[in-house]
Amino acid sequence: MRNACRLLVVQAGLFHGSELLCKVVTSNEVSVCSEPVWDQKLVFDINVSDLPRMSRLCFALYGVIEKTKKRPTKKKNKRADCPLAWVNTMVFDYKDQLKTGEFSLSTWPSVPDDKGDLLNPMGTVEKNPNIDSTAGLLVRFPNIRPHPLYYPPIEKLNELSLNGEKVVATKEENQKLREIVDNKNFTEIFEDEKELLWKLRGEVRQKYPESLSKLLLVTKWNKHEDVAQMFCLLRKWPELPALHALELLDYSFPDPHVRSFTIRCLRKLSDDELFQYLLQLVQVLKYESYLDCDLTCFLLERALANKKIGHFLFWHLRSEMHVPSVSLRFGLILEAYCRGCIYHIKILMKQNEALNKMKALNDFVKSGCQKATRIQTTEDMKVCIKQDTYLEALSDIVSPLNPSIMLCELCTDNCKFMDSKMKPLWLMYKDKYDTVGIIFKNGDDLRQDMLTLQMIQLMDVLWKTEGLDLRMLPYGCLSTGNKTGLIEVVKNSDTIANIQRNNSNSAATAAFNKDALLNWLKSKNPGEKLDQAIEEFTLSCAGYCVATYVLGIGDRHSDNIMIRETGQLFHIDFGHFLGNFKSKFGINRERVPFILTYDFVHVIQEGRTNNSEKFERFRECCEQAYKILCRNGTLFVNLFALMKAAGLPELSSSKDIQYLKDSLALGKSEEEALKNFKVKFNEALRESWKTKVNWMMHSFAKDNR
């Protein structure tokens, strides 16, 4: 088959959030050339008076490909659309004025998606700054009136909203309304349900205020009378708890009054709670249509009032400054923060300088590994670190991972690099009382690890709130730039792979040595200490079984499960989540819901096969932990949904979050959820031999590298 792109077409659509306001319009076809001209008026089937305030005009440029076979046939040539570029622009400017005149829009290159959508309403309204390497689209907004047109202020809209008679719902309607708002598994709302929700919107405000998102989704934003009614209702809406307010920051809810209401609700968050959601709050800045917005002001206010929030806001923004679509917005917020907090600039500059030196050192190590032995490269690395410029840059820095820790003196003799492909640096520091280790990674995107560890941290908080301490260890992890970042070293710990290997005669038997873990714990915890170590192991194992199942963590092998000498088990390296499991030669390598091997059970049962009492307590811990997470399922789904803006490969659409809805049994009763989890628990136990085979294969592959 030979493909030839002969014609160019522009498609345009008017959107409010994710909702298409009227039928998409398409231009004529023009021949491919360096400066194609359509000179065509595109007319949309909507009145100007019905345009929502946050209407965005989305364009897509695509080529028409004619597929022709080498041998002529009687069949007509097939046509296919080849997405080339897209760009979005607001219909009203930031002063509420309807745009008029010519605008040159530099486009973004299209990335074909599974759905085949050409338009990208979720994308930025910023123009592509790389104007030399992208197509420019010249559009002209007509002058509808001789004078400027403005979107009416809220007072005018409130005058429009004729509340009319109060609607009295029948018993059947009230019952149906309860079913709609109780729909926790986020299934689609049918047309008759939408009509009932809108009809009984006053009832929703009074009885089910947390269902505001559902009401906003059924509002006809292309009908100004309905919009006026919604605004009038929103004025009297009771403030929502953060759990429900966070959902309203999604790109489906772009209206400024809705977002203003949302920020008003979030002001009640304590600093600790705000910090817990900071990662998501930075990501949803990407959905904002104007640089000056309530969310930006809110984050800056809280960052300037709390140094820890300021520190992490700086790094979350700084780490994405290489992304053209957000560099202007994030750069301006960074500047505003630094101008408002001058004392912090020197500290942050010192951290930035240290990270630059770490990158230079990592490049030096990567280059050395290609020419010399590991021992020689390690020695060369230590010589390099001992240079004055490196020692000065890498000493006396506030840790980017934790601003309450000072990385004072670099222990050059204890520094090394790790074996993995990107040769991460392992840097050890002396602080006032102890040694602190950090791992510098260059070449891996740590944002997925950050998100996973944030969720494990949140689980830990929710469990502890209900009196369940599962000894979780969400170690520090921070993305600091384009595929660069830092990870906290958890001291006095080792991988299961190393423990098994060091307690076995061969790689083949290592994975099947059920005594290795218990013997290792005995050697580290003599006498009475062993009971406490087994308790630590039991609780943490329960926590990570539940956490990894709920989050769908993949690629679980014996090199990314670790144990501290105190008995605390924890997982590392979260490159795959939400059920994106690895496969080899088309075969799924991970066939268990979570890792619960017989050597884990052996430790939990204190080495006694008949110690069922200890194992049943472990099972109860898992079940209790799972029930607590299910009760908070909506929070996890909302937080993951807000991370769609991050552009992580395994989290880009609502479809990716379906795994989470299923694992948390959203929409099911607690009894149904627990029944399903018990089946998964038994499956993990029954099929654990498959994990052992997988671990053995991983060990062989590693040894033969």
C-alpha cells in the first residue's frame, strides 16, 4: 500500500469543558502546499447569547490520505484522515470580551489517540511557543456589533433566573433522585435521569449538595436561561468537604464561578491536608484558561504562608518547566513565589546548583562505564566528587526531598552508583546526628512513582485515622526536572532477591528457599527482638498486599520488594500501575492479584506451619485495611482523575481509572466488596508458586546480563 496526503482540511468545534456545544464544522479541502488558504467562513449552530463564558474553540488540521494499491482494481480508493496538528483558543478574552479581529494560532503536533478524535478540548489554550517548527493557523473573529460585546456579569445573570414555582417532587421522583445521586460507580446518567436531576435541582442543593458535580454535568451550558438558573443556585450552595470539592477542579467544570466556589471550599483545608493533595492541585493548573485565576492565587497564598508547601510547590512547578505548553504559566507562578519569598531564593538556588552537579557527575559515570570496569569507574567518581567545585556545590544543602533535613557533609568514600541502566548515583551525607542517603536518577520519569507513593501515604493516613497502623514506608521521591529526580535511601534494608541469594547455594534454588527471610530476620533481631520484627513484617506485609492490589501495581519481582532489618517490608519502583502488568512473548508474567508468597507466610507464622492463629490475624488486617479504602474510594478516584493532566502514559483517560473503580468495588456494598477481596486473597495465596517461578526467571535474567 502507498499512502499519499494530497488534501488539507480544518475541523472546528465549540466546547465547554468536555461538552460539545453544537455540531462540529469542517472546512473545504485544499491542496497541500506551504501556505494553504481556505478563505472560508465557518458557521456554528449556536446563538452568540448562548455561548458559555468559558467556551473554547478547538481546531484540528488533518490531511486526507488516499490509499491506492499498486495493482489497479475496480474498487474505489479508500480515504483516511491523518491528524497533523491542533490548537485551542478562548472565545472570550480574560476581560470577558468576545474576541474580534485576526489571531495567529501556532499549533501543537497531533498525537493520534485510540478514540480517533481529532479535536483536543482537554488540551491547552496556550499557543505553541516553538513557532519555527509548527504550523500557524490564521483565524478571524467577525465584528458582530459595532461596539464590543461582553459576557454579562453575575448580577445580570441572577436577574435572568426566574425561579418560578417551587417544584414539589413525588415519592417516586424522590426515590429515583436518591438512586441517581447514590450512583457511586460513576456509570453514565441516562437522558430521563438528567431531566429529573435538573427538574429537582433545588432538592439536590438541599438534600444532596455533594452531588453538585452531577448537576453541573447535566446543565445545558449552551442555553443561557439554564446557565442563569445554575448560577443562582450556586450562590446559595452550601460549602462542600474537600473530597467533593476536588472533583470540581477537573477540566469538565471550567466555569469561573464554579471554580471560585471550589477554591472557597478548599480554603478550609489544613496545611497538612493541602500538602497531601498538592501534586494534583499543581496538575489541574493546566486546565485553567487564563493565567490569573483563583487556583493560582490560592496556591501562592498558602505557599507564602507555609515554607514546606512553598518548597514543594516550587519543585512541582520547576520539574515541568521543560514542557512548552505550561512553561509560561509555571514560570510566572515561580517568579511570583520567589518575589514574595526572597529569603527562600538562595536555598532553592543552592539546591538547583547541587542538582546540576549531580547530573554532570551522572553523565561522567555513564561515560566511564562504557570504557572502564565498575571498580575503576567508582574510583574515578570519588576523585571527581572530591574536587572543590563538586564538594562546595554538593555540601550544606537543604534536602529537596525533605526541607526539614540538612544535607551537611558529603561522605565521599560511601558514595557509589547503582547497577541499573541509568546508573543512578547513591550519595551519603552526614547530618548532625546520623547519616542520610539520597539517590539521584537521570533518565527515568519519577512522576508515576511520586503519585503511587502519595497514594500509599494517603492510605497510611486513612488507616491510622481508624486506629490501624500498618507500618507503611512511603519513602521520599521527587521529580525535579525532565526525567530527573531524587529518591530517599531507606537505610538498613535489603531486597528480597539479595536476602534469598545470600542464603542459597544457587540462583535456581534462591527463589524457592522459604527459610531465607526468617533466618535473615533472626540474624538481625536476636532473642526477644524477633517477635517485634515479625510483628512489623506482618503488619507491613498486610498494608502492601492491599495497597498494591488496589493500585494495580505491576512488575513485582524480588528486586523491588525490600525489608528493613526491623522487619518492615516495603515496595519500590512503581513503573507500572492501574493493572498495566508486564508480559513476555505475549504471556502475562504476573498472574496474581498481589504478592503473598509462602516464605512471607512462613515469617508471619513464625516458622511454624500450624500457626493458623497468626495467619488469620494477618488476613483480618488485610480485610480491615481493604474495607477502609473502599469507604474512601471516591477520594482515590477523584485524585487519579485530576492527574490525567500530567500526561503519564498509563494514566491519560477515564478508561485508565476503571481499574481503580473495580479494585475499590465502587457502587457495591461493603459485603460484596469484601467477598470479592476474599476471593482475590485466596487466589494470591494459591497461585503464589507462579510468583516464585517469575522471580527465578528474573534472577536468571539478571545474572546473565
